[in-house]
Amino acid sequence: MRFQALSLLLLLGLASGRALALELGERLQLHGFASQSVLQTSANRYFGDSEKISTAFSEIGLNLSYRLDARMLLAAQVLSRRAGDMYDGEPTLDYGLLDLRLVSSASRIAGVRLGRIKNPLGLYNETRDVPFTRPGIFLPLVYFDNIRNQFLSSDGMAAYATHQGASGRVDLTLGLGRPLLDTNVEWIWFNNDYDAMLVPEGLAWFLSLWYSTPDERLRLGLSSVGSDMNFKPELGSGLPSGSIGFIYTLASLQYNARDWSISAEYARVPSNRRGLSAIVPLPDQVIEGYYLQGSYRLRANLEWMIRYEEGFSDKDDRSGEKLASYTLGQMPAAGFFSRIWTSGLRWDLTPQLMLRLEYQRHHGTFILSFRENPPGSPMTRDWDVWAASVSARF
């Protein structure tokens, strides 16, 4: 309740445009946002006790950047996120980095970033926590929101380069870093919270390659991150030790016209488990997901969005029946796939204040968090989501 009250107070302050509108000078920039959502589902738990009415999806962010000189920039964002049973609103460092530009000309830019870096994955990962930059209240399933921290950012370094030519623009990013793991990651991979630690094995790598036409209407991207994790049980727990490895690749396409846009992305995540068959009796899998999304501007400040998406725990078992048989009935087949229709409206009342309404029709429960819906709990295969949100920024 305290978190919700804080969100509402901050929303009112941001919407007023007075409380935090500070003149900070050319070198220092300070921005913030807050969002509060209300949702209800016909069944299952989704961002809290949603079969009733859940207000347990709220975000507050504050970001700051300071330009030391023409080549060096410091930037950071603190985020407080409440998302059902997955996140309790505790403030965390979303990103914090030094950007050192080594080359800067009309056609070429190159540099390095050091610190906590948002992984440059797909169309939305780098800005996924800012409500105004998301395509809806909820991200497409290829961004795996129930395990977001595994792919969100890395503590390390990245090198980037941009070339602008007559035929378009090419952006390349390569990086190494230590991934950030939390309890939600353990729940997704093991369907439980064991007396053990899931820790990174070495450094994760990530890369991103983008092409955009000179008018920036068409964007094509390919991004990927690879990582290995060790499962280290506590002494006396009787649990085996082991490891998990994966490579998450995302192919992206977006076309923007004056009044409409189309976006599509395809995700593929081959994974393998070693030494963990006693607690996770599932074979190695290739997780797959994709979506097609369109939006149309009905007015300058009113936009309609529609999206269809699918996701599977194993691309070769789209019904989920084979994987369900490995769990001996603990998880139904519907837990291994999702097919979702989404439709929503975005209304920008002012440049600082936004309202959204959204409806989703779900077939399958692959998108849900095991932390909110533990194996063995009653699950409904076909279910609906009604959601509304109010967001403000400065």
C-alpha cells in the first residue's frame, strides 16, 4: 500500500509539470517516470492476485546523466519495480555506466561503455522499463518478463560503432559482462526455490547488429547473448550440483510510416542442463517465440495496437505433451506453450501524461511465472487479461 501511495503521489507531481521541472544546465540532465497499472484475469495469477483486481504492477524510475566533456558521459538509472510476487519494489541500479567516445565524425562513431550496461537486445530491452517506450502495458513474450534480470543487463564493458552512409546506417555493439541473476531465474529453470545458489560461470557475451534505411523507416536487427550458470546447493541439502547454458538470439524487424508501424521479432533460445536430471527431469530444449505487431495513430495523441504472439518451451513440442510427460503430471501440457492476442489503446493526454487500456486473450500458460503459479497449483489453459495503466514523466 505504501508503494502504491508513493506511485500515485509521484504521478500527480509529474503530471503537474511543476514539482520536478528543474533547470539543471546543459551538462546535467535529470529525468523520471512513474507508472501504476490495474489488471484482472479470468483465471491464474498474473502480476499478483489478478483473479480479483491486482494493483501489484508499478514502476518508478529516476535517471541522470552528466557530460564530463565532449567525449565522456556518465549515466545511471535507479528503478523501483513492483511486479506481483516477482518484485517487491526495492530500488535497484538499472544501469550505471561511463560512455567514452573514441571516434566522432559525421559518418562514424565509435566508443566503449564501462559499468552496468543494458544488453542491446531487440527493439525494446534497453528501454523496457520506461512505460512511454513500450509498445503496450506488457512487453511481447519474446522478452521473457518472468525472467527479465537474466537478459536485462550485465556488469562489464561494451564496444560500439556506427557507420552512416548513403545507403543507411549500421550499428554494431559487442560486449562482455557478468549477468545479474535472482530468485525468479531459479524458479523458471527449476520450477522451485531450492536451498542453492545459481551463479554465473564466467562472463556472458552479447552482440547487436542493426541496419536502418536513410529515412529510418525500416530497421533490421540481430542480437544475441550467451551465458552459463552453475547450480551450487547448500551443504547437507542433498541436492546435486550442475550447470545450465543457453544462447538467446533475437531477430527484429520494424517499419514506421507516418500513421502506422509494423514490428516483428523471432526469439530462439537453445539451452542445455548438465548434472541436474534428478531435480529437473526435462531434456535439453530449444525455447522459441515470435510475434507480429501493428499500430495505427487514430489521432496525433491516440494510438491503437494489435499483436499476435506465440511461445514454446520446446520448438519441437508445440503441444507441450512430451514435456508434460517428463514431469509425471506435475505440470500440464498448457504450461509449455502460449498463444496470445492483444489489443490496446494509448492516449497521450499531454506530453507528460499517458493512459493505456489493454485486453489479452491467452491460450496456454507458458508466459506465467512459476513463482506466482507453482507446479501443482490449479491452472486454466484459456484465460483473459483486462488492464489499464497511467504513466507520467518529466
